[in-house]
Amino acid sequence: MSALQGLTHLAASPAVTQVHASGGPGPVLRTVVLLSLIGVPLVAYLLLRGYRRDKD
């Protein structure tokens, strides 16, 4: 079995098609929300870090 035949067999499996058929914006929306929940505080920290005043 060549590698190409193995990939087409995987794409045609019922488990993969069932996950793909349920689809919708769920997985993409979940990824965007998760990345924004992590990214926004990180960017805010990096930007506000430069405005901190040192008390020497």
C-alpha cells in the first residue's frame, strides 16, 4: 500500500467523515476564542511592561 492510498483510506473512514459532517463553526470558533483568551493578556502585558516606572 502506498502512502497516497493510506491517506485516501483515512479520509474515507467513517470516524473522520462523521467529525467533518458535524462541522459548523464550532472547532474554528473554539480555537479563535482560546487564542484570544491567551493572546490578549499576553500582548497587554508586553505593551504595558514598557510603561512601568522603575523606583531606583
